[in-house]
Amino acid sequence: MTPFDESPVMPFFRRMSLKFYALAALLLVALAGAGFYALRGGSGAQAPGADASRAAATPVAGAPAAAGSGTAKAALTVSTVMVKPVDLALNFSANGGVYAWQEAGVGAEVQGLRVNDVRVDVGQSVQRGQVLATFSADGVLADMAVARAGVAEAQANALEAQANADRARSLQNSGALSNQQIQQMLTVEQSARARLESAKAALDAQQVRLQHTQVLAPDSGTIVQRNVAVGAVAGPGDLFRLIRQGRLEWRAEVTSSELARVQPGAEVFVTAPGGAVARARVRMIGPTVDAQTRAGLVYVDLLGMREGEKLALGAAFKPGMFAKGDFVFGNSSALTIPQQAVVVRDGFSYCFVVGADGRVAQRKISVGRRSSAQDGGVVEVLSGLEPGAQVVAGGAGFLNDGDLVKVVQAATAP
């Protein structure tokens, strides 16, 4: 150890150094705290009245927010409809196929003749008695010539036999001819007459064959099938098929519970797959009900297109189509809302009623009859709503119970 280390002054300097370090550390902590509080105080400075604004913006528990105010943001902008009773058609819907009223088959009445000409095609409308196709008549004309020659020969033989019979009758009492000879002449006369009639019948048959070389339409209608071509030889089977008088019918499959409501003559509106609507009338009700589906067939005549439709009946409806129809039985008063106002959730129907505070309340409803889009597109409400309620007309599927909405317009239920 050096003399300096043994000096009594060294402990004093060590104690002074420790105190210096401690004071410096406390000073740094004090400066850091002052800076933190200075920064916190600057950022937290508020303009006059800020506390009051924050308090006003904070909703009080149980107090409703004003609709359209700036204190809460609306979930959706909607239009509403006021519900009231209206007259709604008493009807029900059914599905079924479109068929021809009757199809007529047109075949060749003569066999083995070659087709010369085909004058119609599928889709053409024809009139009763119109020529559809023609066959070669060369063979038939030749047979007619033979038949005419046979008639001429039979006529000559008949005249000769008649003259001989007349002479025999005049000599019958003179004894110049025996009774046997006279009887033979009379018999020859009758045979000659019979052969003449037979020859005439054969000629008539050939004339009928000549007529049948032209295939005629048995009734007015529309050609739906053609099974013949030029150069083909006529055989058995149909050459053409046509829809008689162009009449179409809709065969509705009606459930057993609704079948009793349907009567012949009832008015029906049938909608084609393309959306066109035709007027129709019930012609008859099927006598049986299918044991599997428990549905009966109702035969409905399609009369024509509903007023305002641009398409013709034959253009909008084709045999084989599947169509939907509405049976109409008059009107009755009902509470209705637009179909787009109904929301189906978990198998139940709901709508949203707008309250005075601008918030919507979800209502569970029971629905009944529906009208088509052409008739307004409304649905009957059996329970869950009262007249005068303001219901969200569109966009209800995006809402939840209690949402705040902004109403832009209100309409009256159709």
C-alpha cells in the first residue's frame, strides 16, 4: 500500500462521489417526469365547451336517439310503405303442361305411289281441304282407262242381252222358243246388267284412287310433324300431324284440397315460361285423382293473350311447355305488403316496422295469398301487422332488429 492510499482523506472523497451520482440520477428522473407531464398536458388541452360536447354526444341509457340526427349513423336508407286493407284476388296457383287440344294424323290412303310434291312444312297453318302433298297419278290414270273400257264393254253386252230378252218375251206365248231358252235369255240379261254395274263400280274406285293422289288437310290447324319427302313411296303410317284448329290446352295438376273449388267455366290466367300471360277457361275436370301425387287434372282451354301482351298465343305457348296458372274466384279485402318487404329467416316470415324514433322493429308475420308481379307483387298478411304501420318496402334483408334507418320516402301499399 502506498502512502497516498493510507491517507485519511480518501474515505471522504468516496462518500462525496456516491452522493454526486445519486443526486444526478434524481435530477434526470425529475426532468423526465416534467417532460412527460408537459407533453400530456398539451395533447389533452381542449377547447372551451369540449366536455359539454362530449357529454351531449354520449347517449343516456334508455333515451332514444333522434332519427336523422348527427349523433348516430343510420344503418340503411330505406323507403317505407303504409299498410292498409285492399281488395285481393281469391285465387290459387297450380302447375301443369301445355298440350294440343287434339292432334290429327294425316296418312296416305293409297299405297305404293311415289310422292311428287310436298307443299307444307312444320309450323305452317293450313285450312281444311288444303293440299298437303301429291302422289304420282300415272298408274292410277292407266287403271282408270282400263276401267272405262270395261264399262263400255259391259254396256254393249248389256244392250245385247236386253235385246235378246225382249225378243224372248215377245215369243213366249207363240211356242217358237222353249221355256228353257226363254229363261236363259232372261238370265243373260240380268247377268249383263250386273257386270255393267260392277264395271261402273271399278271405274268409281279408280276415280277415288285418283282423288287420293292428293293428301288433303282433314281440318284447319298447325302442322307439327312431317314424315314425307319428295320421291318417297307411300307406305303405312302418318305423313303429317297437325293440331286441330290450332287449339292449345293447359292441363293443371290441382291438389285434392283445391279440386272442389274448381268448376267448369272458371277464369284462369296461365303464365308461359317466358313471362307472357294468356287468358284461359276451365273446360272440364278429370274424373280421377292420381294415387301417388293425390292431384287431379283440370283441362283448361287457352283462349288468347291477356290485353297488352305483344306475343301471339302460338308464339308464347308451345305443346310440351311447363306453365304456371292462377285460378281466379273473385276478390276479398286483405292486408298486404310488397313481396320484397318479407324476409324469411329460420323458416319464418318477418318484416320491419319503422318507429317514431327512426329505428326498425322486426315483426314475425303469417302470410297468405300472393299476387304476381304483373298484378303488383304483394303478399297477404294474416297476422303480425296492423293497418297504418310503416313497413320497410325494400332492403329489409340487410336490417336487424333495432337498426337506425333513414327514410327517404313513404308510399301507400298497393
